[in-house]
Amino acid sequence: MHSLKYVHWQDSEFFLGHFVDYPDYLTQGKSLEELKKNLESLYNDLISKEIPYIKKVDELKIA
């Protein structure tokens, strides 16, 4: 099982969200459960390379 942090909020009737590591790729759902399913689908698209030029947040340690 893989675990990813995500950000979510409710905007009137929809729940919107994105992964912390992939802030440019949003998805939505009419419920929090639907949003979670859509996030899982989005993640599968991201790792399958179906989406070109994927931007990802990363961290660089500098001495």
C-alpha cells in the first residue's frame, strides 16, 4: 500500500483536491469519498506517464 499526502477543500457543492507533490493536477468530487477515488485515479494516470510533462514538487538539500 502506498500513502500520499493530499490537500482538499470544499467549494460550494464540490470537494476539490490535489497531491502535495503534484499541486498542478487538481481533481474533484461531489463527496469526500468520490474525491478520494478520483485522486487515486489521478495518481494512476500520473505514474503511468499518460500525462506529458508532469511537474512535481521535490526537495534539494544543500550543504
